Amino acid sequence: MPIVCKERWIKKLAGLSLENVRITAYQDSKKVVSKFGEALFTHEGMSGPIIIDMSRDVGDALEKGKVELSIDFKPALSKDILDRRVRLDFEKLKGKVFKNSLKRLLPSSLIPIVVELSNIDPEKKVAEITKEERLQLVNLLKDFRITPIKLDSWDKAIVTAGGVNIKEIDSTTMKSKLINNLYFAGEIIDVYGPTGGYNLQICWSTGILAARSYE
């Protein structure tokens, strides 16, 4: 399900879709889960395929304490290569101010937030930005932190976990090993997959198998 986040500015990004990003959840500086793909900012936090896929792990971690999400906007580039890219952009845009220099790097709605969080004067001439400030920007683009506080409501869930233990089911017939003539299919079984049609396929396949196996 979607994740609700603490930051108030996140509502300014509602509807912004991110492609080819990596999002990693950390707790006490230890990686909880990491996913690559597409994500979406909402009015309250984040959603999208990779957020849905990692939400159970994030939810479990939140029950133990604080969690942080780190977004890498440019996972295909190392920090050194990204710094080189930013430096080349800045050389071409020397006459512009910082707040108007990131259009080649980021979606327009994300730029004001990145500018604010970079702690670089938005009116500063690009030619005057120091190496330290530039590296500060690079670090932000590779490790953009937001704070999840809870999972969103159940009515926004895509799939559920929990149910009948698969060890109690004959996988060749979907028949219960404990109760005669009892069959299981779909989300009543404690199994789920990533987004992308896998959970629907589980429902269809187990349903057909149970129906064909019913005595």
C-alpha cells in the first residue's frame, strides 16, 4: 500500500512520477529493503510500483522505530560521474542563477524542493557555486531523504499478506492437508508477489487448480 510521509512539502510534488529511480529504506543506518523502478509522489507521501512492493518491509520496520527512505534520482551514475555531469551543465549555464540551472537534470516540479534542501542560495550565480556546494547537490540527488510515518489506509492496498499457511495445502490440488474436501485459492493463501500482475496470476492459477481438483 502507499506510504504516508512526514514532510509537508511533499504535497507540492503530488502527481509527480519518477522513472528509473532506486529507493532504499534504512533503519538505524541499516538497509531494510531497496527497489529499483517507478514511484509516484502523492499528497501525503509516496506510491507507485516499487513503493507498493516495499511497503510491507517498511511497515514492519516502522513498528520497531524510525525509518528513512533514500531516493537515488540517478542510480545509473556514480557520484563522480554525476558530479562531472553537473559540472558540465554549470559550465554551459554560468550566467544563470542556481534555481534556473537544473532543468536538464530534474523534473520542473522537483527543482524548487531540491534547491531549498541543497542549502545553496537560489539566486546565486552558477559560476559562483563552490565545489563543496556542487558536491552537496550531488549527494542530495543520490541520497534524497524523506521520512515515512505510517502505511496508508487499507482501502488503498493492492494486495494482502497473511492467510492459510502454504505448508498446510497440497500444491498439486490446492486441497487442505488438515481438513478433507476443503480447497483454497487466491488471497486466502499466505502468499503474495510483486506488482505487475503476479498476484492476479496467483488467484487465477490457484482458482483453476482448485476447481479442477475438487472431488
